[in-house]
Amino acid sequence: MTTRSTPKPRGIRRLERWLVGLAMAVIAFILERIVMRSVKKGGDAKGQPPPTTVTSRGGEVDLE
């Protein structure tokens, strides 16, 4: 059995770590809600045409 090199956090440190974890969970929840709302709305602007990919094998390509 191995022993811990640092002692287990006590008192204020333990409370602080718990509060930081709680705050991170709240932030993650809020960000997830924002992303899901964006995905449900369609994600990107509907006025723009879809991107076009041009592939060429040698020679010159005129994109106008």
C-alpha cells in the first residue's frame, strides 16, 4: 500500500475545492444550453449559400 505524499485537504481548502467544482458545473451547464439552443435554431446564417469546393488536376482554373 502506498502513502500519500501530501496530506488530504481539510477545512477551508476542502470547501474551496467543492465550491470551485460546483461553479465549473454551473458554467458547463450554461454553455451546454447555449450550444443546444444554437443547434436547434440551425447553427449558421440562412442567407449565405453553402460553401463550394473546387478540385482541379493540373492546368489553369478560372474561378470567375
